[in-house]
Amino acid sequence: MLNGGPALTEAGHLPWVRRTVGVGRAVQTGGMELDDVRRFALTLPRAYEALVRDRVKFRVGSLVFVSFSPDETIMGFGYPKEEREALVAADPDRFLMPIPSDLRYHWVRVRIGPLDDDEMRELVLDAWRMCVPKKVAAAYFG
């Protein structure tokens, strides 16, 4: 068991997640990918991975802090509602507003291909911080 989530296989994957490269999934060509996000997200205290309706999600308890589109090219993540329009307006080629049913949540989306490692880590870490108890975040940041 890793960080309080379900036990992983020897390869480090969830046992019920199919790894079908090129079958029913978009194949990334360079740039950030789901596996890059996974490697970082699963190092965060209390974080675990779940597969819900063909979407990979990273959670703390029942709260989702990162979610991927079925083709794994778009990452949704926790982000303050009051700041998301400015984020999307600043870089509309990368950032997207949430789908209409998610507008009520603190959520925004990004195309992951153009992200660099530092940007990905900042987005994932800030989204995680919104979901964990303040004591857990304080202990993580020292």
C-alpha cells in the first residue's frame, strides 16, 4: 500500500488499471504525460490513484485533486474558482475552463503536453494542498 491508498502491482500500477498503449488512447509525443504526473502525485502524503469511468484520478480521501481526460491529454486540477478565469485568459492555448458540470467546483483544466516539470509540480502540489488537512500540508512543507 502506498500513501494510504490501494496496493500497487510490482510494476507500480494499480491492479485494475489497464495499460493499453496506443489502443483507445492518444499517444503523447514528447512533453508531459500521465506517468510524469503519477510519479509526482503519488509521492504526496495521503494521495492515491483511482480509475473512475475510464478516467485516472488522484485523490486524498474522497476529494479529487487531479483528474485526466480519457485520452490522457487534458489534466483537470483543483484551483480557486475566483482566479481561474484570469488563468485561462492569460494562456488560453494551454488552460481551459472546466466543463459546464464542473463549474461549481474549484477546478480548471490544462493541456499537459506543453507543461514542463516545474509547472506540473506546482499545479499538482497546489491542488493537493487544497484537499489535505492543514497539518498534513504544514508537515510536508516543513
